[in-house]
Amino acid sequence: TRAQILDDLAHWAQSEQPSHRVYVLYGQAGMGKSSIAHALCQRLGSAYLGASFFFIRGQFNDPRSLFPSLAYQLAHSRPDLRPLIINAVKDYCRSGQSQRLKHQIEELLKHPLRAGSMKPGSLVLFVVDGIDECMNGPDDMVPQMLQLLCELASEISSIRVLLATRPETYILDALRTSSQSSTVQWRDLQKETGVDDDIRLFIKTDLEKAGKAGGFQVLVDHPNAIEELTRLSGGLFVWANTAIRF
């Protein structure tokens, strides 16, 4: 499902000269943002994916964890950058491991990427999901984090950044008012056509699979179950998934 969105994202991530280097995928809870982000990571694999980070409220929600995590993964996905990142981490630790986001991204990502000698045409995709689950606080660390990601993509031509989030005002406003707002491409999942078709396919596939396994009579007893469940889902994949699991 969501084949067109995935095709568009893959084309964008692999384009050497896209009109926008930051792609914002947003929509309400349950619309499949995380599933799309995860599917894109799997589809592109190590050839393009530099690193990914999925914020989870109450577990992995500190914005100060993002840039060190991206640097760690980048050292594994791009062996040519590994020595530079290792040296950057040593310098970062010697300087006192500042928790300031600007210092983190400068030391751990920008410096190694600028100093690196990646192959011509080599692109690096960063996927950051669940921005709305990231802890913000009175110091507005989330808007700062987003601004810095936009700056990174704007300054280093090989970088692509996919952001997935709920449409929280403070998040969208931070991106729209960013000095690098011209590098941001927007995609509102609530305005996508064909959502019901994707949900119908998901429900149909799972119910028919269960029926073939035997002992599952829903489609026999209720021939209209697929259409009725699609209607009740109201465009939310999470509702459809919960109903099918039940």
C-alpha cells in the first residue's frame, strides 16, 4: 500500500538535484507516517540510507539524542566517513560533550561530511520520524533541532532529510519560518487520494489470508466485511490494523 508515496519519496531521495532537500511528511495519528518511513528505509537500504531515528514518547524522546545517534549510524553505513567521525567524536568528548544541539551537529555531522571524500553522486538520506513525540520544553529545542537539520541539508548538497510528524503547530511553524524554508517540500497525508483503496487492499489481503488458513468465517458470514471495515477505518491505517488483529 501507499505505493505512489513510496515511489515519490524514493525518486526524491535518489535525485542528485532535487528542488528541495528536506521532505516533510505529515498527517494525523494512524495515517501511516511511520510505516511509510520504515518502508522507505527498507527499500533504499544502505546504498542511500545514512541513518534513521524514530522518536518514541517516554522512551526515546530527548532531542539531544538525535545527532549523536545519526553520527553513530553514519559511521557504520559510510565506511569512508568512519575515521572522520571517530576523530570528531574524540574531539567532541575532549571539549566536554556539550549538549547544545548546534555544537553537536557541527562537530559530529557537518565537519566529517565536509571533510569526507564521498564518491561523486553519492547521496546520504537521514530519516527522522515522530518529531511530535520529541520532548520540546520551554527552550524550544525541537524548533532548534529542525532548523539545524534544514541548515545541514542546505549547506551540504549530498544530504537529504525526511521528517515525519503529526501536524503540530509549533513544528510546522518552525519549518515554515526557517531561513531555509525554501529547501522544504511538504506532503499532507490527509489530502492524499486513494487512501481508502490502500486500506481496502490491506484489509482484503489479511482477511483472505486468514480465510485460506482455515477456521476463519468472517468473509463467509459477512461478505461485505471488507467494504464495511474500510468505511469504518475513516482513512486511519491504525484503526484498520487494530480491527484486523482483533
